[in-house]
Amino acid sequence: MGKKIKKEVEPPPKDVFDPLTIESKKVATVVLMLNSPEEEILAKACEAIYKFALKGEENKATLLELGVVEPLTKLLTHEDKIVRRNATMIFGIMASNNDVKKLLRELDVMNSVIAQLAPEEEVVIHEFASLCLANMSAEYTSKVQIFEHGGLEPLIRLLSSPDPDVKKNSIECIYNLVQEFKCRTTLPELNAIPPILELFKSEYPIIQLLALKTLGVITNDKLSRAMLRDNQGMDHLIKILETKELNDLHIEALSVIANCLEDKDTMVQIQQSGGLKKLLTFAENSTIPDIQKNAAKAITKAAYDPENRKFFHEQEVEKCLVTLLGSESDGTKIAASQAISVMCENLSSKGFFNHQGIPQLVQLLKSDNEEVREAAALALANLTTCNPTNANAAAAADGIDPLVNTLSSKRDGAVANAATVLTNMATQEALRTNIQSRDIMHALIGPLHSSNIVVQSKAALTIAATACDVEARAELRNSGGLEPLIELLRSKNDEVRRNASWAVMVCASDELMAGELCKLGALNILEEINLSVSRKNKFSEVAYNKLLNNHLSLKYSQTGYLSSTNIISDGFYDYGRINPGTKFWPLKDLCLQEPNDLRTVLLVNNKSDVSPPSTEDKSSEVGYGRSISSSSSLRRPSREKASAGFGSPIEDKSEPASGRNTAASKSATKEKASRKSKGKKEEEKQKEEEEATVVLRWAGEGNTDKEWSPPADPDFCVYVYEVTKSILPITNTREQIETLAKYVAEKMGGKIPKDKLQDFSWELHISELKFQLKSNVVPIGQIKKGIFCHRALLFKALADKIGLGCSLVRGEYGRAWNEVKLMNESQKGVIGGLPPPEVYIVDLIFHPGALMKLKSKEADRYRFL
């Protein structure tokens, strides 16, 4: 045998790397391995990183600092399943870190994660990919990215996965997504309701709870409610309520049912299945606040249907709701208050709460929780609407003070509801007086300034209801409430504008307030509103007319008509016809203007601050609001007449028709001067001084310490005295009218024949007055030669002083006339069935004292020819 020869082992090829086993104890080293091209190293590195991240949040933060996210994103699309699976697992748990979420959004990896939900992928990949999406979907931006990359559809598909973790992660992600409107409205298209309902069969409570929460959100959408009904969803929900073992799901199940009750068909389905009775049972018997709250919410939704309200009333739901008002949970109190506000649509229920419920609701108005106060105020608002008994009950429960305090609430709903209750109370005088005593006007200032149109509207309506007394209106004015109220007239909202107009109408009931409203621009705003067909309303028109009735000068200029109820007062002036929107100048401004060729402004003023002159004071002065010489060239009474003084004129048949010597024209002055040459220079000098005094005092100069007042009219004061003394005692109305007409004509130049009308030189007389007074404003008593407009105004002014009813009508071309109403003589003494009085026009020109029927030819000629 030969000797055995040992076979030599061949050395490995020189270009092959010998296998190397490395044991790394640093996570940074493993992170570097993620860039390796070897699949086995990548898989083991990912597995090691997953285990490290699983240990806690600090490890996740460490991995983020080491830059683990960027290389991992590339591994999500790796060809090797194990590498891809392990990388997905890391992302699943790392995505719970907020900084990781932010980085993932920036790297735009959502499409790669959603791709792992494909049906062919392993269950483990499904689990961790859905976990990653569930963590990411907690933030709005990620929700949008998931939805835009089509993540909703594969998530819905995974609801049918056999793995409970996949189901849990998928439904959690869907629940987060449907918080957004677009996602919520897309679910019905993807037929998501059936797989969600199937989750009720899961043995895991968290999955059932997430399914119910998701339904609680998506059933806010009408289409989803219909789909839930069509898939027998209500049966599933009722079954959950009937199962005591599922009591941890009852809260959410009741919430879903409450939403579904907004659907009429679902309502019928619940009625037929006895679901309403179950709702009452939960509300009455449960001691869990959230169950009570959701049961009350469901009752609220169901009670919008009249038949359901009737059913609930028969089951005495009111007692249950009153009990819930005493719950320690604010949420339950709110839900019970809302249920009461709906149930009181049933009149029987409304009556029940009169005895029970209202005192508890008043107590809730004192709660520190603003939402509780709002809900309680809403219930009281509905209970007291058109129900004086309930309004009295609320007041008897000491509800006025907390209601007034609620007007300062930070919640607009609470303020609006409290204002509504106060408005309902204020319809009763006793309660209104009580409300006014609680400084209500001051409390309404804040709501008037609110930017919420409902609050604005309710606040204005409350003012309309409570400002019925002079004291209340004065309080509103003193509290600074008129300015914001008038500002609401400019609102673009119809209801706000309407209620503000209503309030202004009420406030304009007295002259002082009406004047203040006009100063603040209410009249101009209302005029502008009424010129618009779309913006005007009945209250704006009435408010405008009411303000005009307290500003008769403007009314006569705009409308050309004053009724018998429009009593001319001192300070009235006829500015002439103006068109709507034209500026109406105040009397003071007109008095301070220089005379011009514009129409004469006629002033009516019976006020005088002068005392009767004595015989020793030969130069006694009767002022134009101050003191103007009565011996001026305008009016020169005899010394005897002057000694009689204002208020006691002496009748002298030798006097002219006016009862005084008048020398208004320059020609009369010259004639008198020629007869008395002695002392001529002294008289002319005195005249000039007097005229200068007139002008200064007229313009408000020379006495700046006193407040400006309208020019006085001593002649008109005498007219009023004479008419009161001689015409007022006459008992026959027709005779009063005729006598007054003759008196007016006598003072204005007497009877004028028709053929002499053109020769009646009244224009020259008026021009002389304007020149002498240095103003366009002429007191009516100074006019001794007057035509239609002058005589009609004087007749109306004097008639109003003695209570003789007549109207003043402006015509064309300077015409004006007075209309009076008289019973036919043949009808006097007849009882019952009397026709209305006939209207006559009073002749003050051609046949002073004659009465012409309104529709007669004579009246037409008087007015128009």
C-alpha cells in the first residue's frame, strides 16, 4: 500500500468578503446599517430599532435625533417583504411622537404608508400601517393628506379584516378623519355604514365604542342617517340599549339615536319599535350624568314632532325633565333645559311648567356656567312667549334680577334669550314697572352695541316693550341708549331695522324725546329707509310720521299738511315746500342769515319774556326773544295802548282794524314826520338806534350771556289774547269758525275782491319787513297784508290756541287753506247711524267766514284758481 497523501483545501477567491458577525451595542451604529444594501442586515437592523423604540418615548426621540426617519422612508417601498414589514412596524409606533409626525408630513410619505394597506400585503403590515395612519390622523394637516391620497377607501375595507388590531386601528383612523366635513360626506359613497355596524359584533369593547363614536359624528349628515336606517342600524342601537352588559356603550348609543331622530322616517321607525319609551326609561332611571344628558338630548330631538310631544306629555316627561334640572352635571342641566324649551310647544306641557320648572330655571340663571344660563334663558323665553301666566310665575320666582344680569353675559344666545323673556314680561304693566325699576335701560346698552344681529334685534324689541313711560325713556336717554338705537336703523338686517324702528316709534311718544331723536339724525335715517321699497317697513313709516308730528315745521314743509291733531306750538315756522332728502334748516340758522330773495319764513311764537310796560316807560320794549322796541317803525302803538300793556289790550273803535295804530310802511313814516317837523331829527336818530338794536338782538349779538331763543311776536300775543277772550266763549262751532275767519282776514288786510287780488301788494309789504328785520324770518303777527299762505297759517295757529279743530293744507303757487269738519245742521239731535261730518274749506280772502264744501266748485276755485 502506498502512503496516503492529505488533500489540500482550496483557498477562497480573492474577490469575496469573508462573512463577519458583529454585535452592536450602540443604536447609532444600527441606524447607520439602514443604508446597507444587504436585505438581511436591513431586516435585522429594523427589527432591533423596532424593539428599541417600543421601550418608550425617550427612545423614539433619540432615534429621531439620529436621523432614523429618512432612511426608513425609503425602506417602505423595498422589494423584500421582511424589510418592508419591519420598516412599517417602526413607523407604526414611531408616529405617536409629535415631532416624528411633523417630519413625516414634511417628507410626504403618506402615499407610501397607504400603499401598505393593499389586500396582498400581510396582516402585520396592515396592522402597523393602519396604526401609523391612526396616529397621524389626529392632526388636521395629516387628515387632509390621508383623504387626498385616497386613504379612506382601503381603511373602510380593512374594517372587515379578521385581525382585531387592524379593525381597531382602521376605525380609529376613520373616526379621526370624519371630524372633517369632506371626509364625513364621502363615507356614504363608499358604503361605510354596513362594515361599521358589523363592528358591534366584536368582542372588544374599544372597537364597539369607536364604531359608535364614528356613527355619532357621521349621522350629523342626512344621507348617512338614511343609510343607517336602511341598514337596520336603529335595531342594532336599540339592542345595545336593551343589553345591560353593554352599559358602557349606552352613552354613545343614545347620542347616535338623538342624531337619527332628526330624520322623519327614522322617527317613525323608533316610534313603532317602542324606542321613545326606552329613552324615557334611561332619562328617569339612570344615575350616570352622561346617559341622562344624551337621553335628554334624544328627547329634545324627538319632541320637535307634535305627535311625539303629545306622547311624551302622556308619559309625564315633564316631571323627569324637572328632576334633571337638579342634576349636579351642567351638561345634564343644559340638555334638560333644551328639552323643556321644545316640549313647551305643547300647551299642556307649558301649563305644567308653570307650577314646576320655572323656579328651577330661574335658579339656573344664577349659574357660573354661561352655557347653563343660556339654556335656562332659552327655556324661559319659550315658556313665557304668549303666556302671561308663565311670565308672572317667572317674576314671582324672583327672575327679573337674574334676567337683567344675564344681559351682560358673554354668550350672545344668553343675552338674546334673556331679552326675549323681559320683553314677554313687559307686556303686563305691573311687571313692566318692576323691570323698569331694575335699571333695565342701562343694562340694554351693551346688547345694543353687540355685533350679533339676533342680540341687536332682541335688545331693540325689549326697548320697544319697556320704554312706554316718560321716566323709562328719560333713563334710556340719560344712559346713552339713543345713539346705538338709532345706529341700528342703518342695519342691513330686516328684523333689526324693523325692531329698531319700533323702538324709535315708542320713544318718539313725547316731544322731548322726539326732539332728541331728530337731533341725532333719526328722522333723516327713517326718511332714507322709507324711500327704499326693500328696506322700509310699517314701523319705520309710523316712526317717521310720529317724529314728524313732534316736528311740525318739517312735517308741513315735507307733506304740506297738518291735521287737526297737529297742534301748532310756539316756535313753529313755515320754511316752504321741500323735497325728501333736502336739508331742513334750523330756525336759529335761518334767523342768523342775511335777507335774500328766497321765500319768507313765517314764524309762530306766542312766548314773550317781557313784562307789561308802565306809563312812565315810554320806550318800553317787547323783545324778539329778548327786547325789541315796540315803538319801532314796524309797530308804533299809541302811548295809551302801550300803557295798557301786553295781556290787557284796550278796545278802541277809533283804532284801525288791528286794534292798534300801525305804521309799517315807509310812506306812513314820512307822512307822520311831515306832520311833526318838531323833533324830527331826534325821532330819526331814535329810529336808527332801535333798528340797530333789532338786528343785533335778532342775530343773537349784544347779549352772549343768554341762550338764543326765537324772536318774539308781540302782535301775535295780542291776537291770542283777543281770540281767547272774544271767540273761545262762543258755543257754536260754525259761528266760532266764521268769527275767527273774519278776524284773521281783518288782521291781514281785510276782504279782497277777486278782481282786485292781483292788485293786493302784499309782496312789497313782506319785502319791507324782511329789510327792516334784516332776516328772512318774519313773525306772523307782523304781517298786516297777507295772502292765502299767511292767512291760513294764522287761522290754524289761532284755532289751535282755542281748541278749534282745523287742518292746514298747502297748495300750489303760494296757495294754502284750512279744512274744518262740521255736522250737518239737519242731523243734529238724531241718535245713531249718523254719517261722518262734512269737510269744509274756510274762505279767508274773498268772503271771509264763508264755508265751502270740500268737493264744491267754489272750493276748487279757491284752492286752484
